[in-house]
Amino acid sequence: MRDELIEMMEQIRPDVDFENENALITDGILDSIDVVALVGEIDEEFDVQIHVEDLTPDNFNNIDAILALIERIQEED
């Protein structure tokens, strides 16, 4: 799942090293348009629905946080 997520994110922002970046949101690397695109891709690829209350910097600051969010939503369903 990690590799699929990184590949998806690289299609949205090929200029970012997602493996090593730990502050995607707080450092302004991803903007709101990037996050909206990413959420749509995640919803489709991983068959989850990310809710508005999940759209926090903590959930999108790095790959591990995004993976944890996806896994948590999958477990809830």
C-alpha cells in the first residue's frame, strides 16, 4: 500500500521527495488543491471515504500519517 500511495502522490507532485518529507502540510509543500486531489485518489484507489474531520495537518504531513489514516478508516468500515 505504501508504494501505491507514494506513486499516487508523485503523480500529483513529482517534485517532492515523499519518502523523506515529514512536514508536507506545515511546511506548505502541499497546498489545499494538492490535498483535494490526493483525497480523491485515495478514496478511489483504497476504497475509503475520507471525511472533512479527517482533513487535518497531522493526517497529511507525511506518508506514515496518511497510511495510518487510510488503515484507520479501513478498519472502521
